[in-house]
Amino acid sequence: MGNRNIEWWEKIARAYEKVIIRTSFYQDMESELVEKLKGRKRVLDLGCGIGNVLEKFLRENPSSTAVGVELNQSMIDIAEREIISEQNNGRVKLVNGDATKYIDSERFDAVVSSNVLFCLEKPFDLLLNAYNTLLPGGHFVLTSMKEGANLETLMQAATEEIKSSGEFKEKEQYLNTVHSVNSMFKGKANVLTNQRIAEVLTKFYGFRRILHNSDTYLGQNFLVAAERGKDVKLDELDVKVAEGDEIIDTFKIRYHCMKERLGFLEANPLLDNWQMEYDVFDFKAHHVIAVHDGRILSLERYVGDSNIGLPVEKVYDLSPIRKQDTKLCEPGRWVSLPFAPKGAGKAVIKWAYNFLLGAGFTHWVGTVDEEPRVISYYKRMGFPLENPRSLEALGIKRNVYFTCFDLNQGSDFFKKD
């Protein structure tokens, strides 16, 4: 990091200390967060800033311990002055690190994160890390800017409070820094509604239920508390063909994973409004899912050959294969949620193999992305791969391999338990 960036982050840290945490509306939000952590014995703060939430939590919970993770070293320096005191010595550890990747040697019974999610390039990695670092039954307490937030509302309120205290001249420079930071995120922040964050946590990231969901920070943030579910074992999964609303749920999972999490999909006003990913082939497909406690953890669709053809025909001519008295099926949209047990995706594809074989299908046909990890897995399954072909004519900047797999011939991968 260059000296200029270091100086900028130092300015932000000082502004945070001198202005933001001293406003009444911030302190109200801080109190709400800490109240939701009451009685928790071991707490992780992902993006702890200058440590103010941890300091208040430790003060009000004298038998508890905590770990704070913060990427900005300048904020860590302030936190060390503020919360590494004689009273808290041995009860708190501060780590200069990435809140989306930090893993401790032991899991926590609570994770908290305040005003971090909206400014991350990959915000959903924070939710996944909260799940990974929590004990089953642990609580995740999260507040972040919500969709439709007006940062000017906060700036005006902060300015009025500072003016009324008689400290405006002294703190004007810090207010200007806060305004500059807010301007950086205008139109670029990763924001969700209260309803969407609740849905994302419970449907896609392994949280069993929402304990609390409200507005805070002068109505500009959501504040949500969620309870982590138990660790799911592979033999607890029920693999089957989706029906009714389960099919709609597969569309929602695909949208989150492919659009919100990975950014693979282009904007589509209709599908973005419904927060689902589907196409015409979905209505000619079997959707195989792995389910636990009513939630889908892994899925793949298998499109049967019909009067509308198959997706692969945008790239390859299937007429020579159709002349061989075959019944074709194309797999695709293979997705496992990040909290699914290891092997969930494999369980889906092995179950689908036997199901489709019993339904009279003779061959799987399709394309495989030119990505080493994906190619390696398909080879282990015994899929033959032809030379790669460019998709540039379709406006897609990648190459794919064509595969035609004989279901009746099978492979060792599908014959082993």
C-alpha cells in the first residue's frame, strides 16, 4: 500500500473516531447491537473499526472474551489505545486482516458486523464467513446500509449535532472527510432491503431463523440478528426430483449464486425484479435437488430433448447423434450452496444418473467450461471432452468443450458407492 493510501486511511480512522461514533444516532445503533449480544461468551467482530462495539460489549459482559478483525491498520491502532486496557487485557484480541476470510482456531457463539457489508466488493463472502466462524446455534448480528438509504440524512444530522455542541470549527475537517467517504459509495454500495437480507441469510447461508429485523441509524440501516443452523452431514440429505414450489426455489438459488454472488448474469429487468434465473428450457427439464430440513442445498437441471431442442445446439450440431436412436439429455446449472456438506454436488449428479437411466435416456450431451478444476472433475467422472470451441460469436468471452456421455456404458465414477 502506498504512502498516499496510508494517509487516506489514517484520515478516515480519525474522522470515524472524532465524528461518527460520537453522534447520538450511532450510539443508539451501537447499543442495539450490543444488546443483541448480551450473555454471549465469545464474540467475533468482523470489521471492528476502532473497536467501539467491542469495548461496550466487554464492559457490559465482564466474563466474555472477543476477537476483532479489521483491515485498516490505522483503525486497529486506535482500537488498541481504546480497548486494550488493564480491564480488558487478556479478554480481547485484535487482528489486522480481511473480515471475509478470517478463521479462528475455535468457533464463536456470536459474530457481529457493523457498517461493513455495503462497502465490500464481495459482500456475500462476509455472510459465509460469519456462518463458518459460528458454532451451531450461534447468533449473527449485522447492520449495514439498506436499499434506498440517504447518506445526506446522516450527514445533516451529524452536522447539526456538532454545531449544537459548539465544536463545529474544531471538527469541520473530520465532517468533510466523512462526506468524501460517503461520496465514494454513492450509487456503488452493495445494499439490500430488510426482507432480502433475511431471505439471503436463511435460504442461502445456513441460518435457521431470523431473531430480529428492524431499521436503525436514522432509518438508513437494517439491523438483523439470525441464528445459525446445525452442521449438515452428507447422509442427512434427501436427493430427489423437485416439484412445485421447489422448482421456483431452484430458480431463486441460481439467481443468487450466479447473479448476486458471482456476477455471471447480465441485467434483466424481469428476472431481477423476481430475483430468479430461468429460461425456456427449464420447463422441459428435470430438476434434481439435495434437501435438508426443507431447504435445497444442491441442485442441477437436466433438460430432455424436445421440440425446442437443447441449449448446447447454440454451439454444436446434434443431428449426427440423433440419427443413432438416442434419447438425449443436457445437464446444467449445477449449483451447491456454500454451507452444503462436502460431496452434496456429487450426490446430486450420481442420483440423477440412475434416475435418468431408468427414465430411458441414453446420452448426456453438453458443454464444459475451459476451467482446469471443472475439466479435471468431468474427466474423473469419465466424460469424453472434444477440442475446445470459442463462444465469442455468442458474445461470450470463453471457450467450452463438447461432451457426449453414454449413460448405458457409464463409468467407474457412477458405479462406485
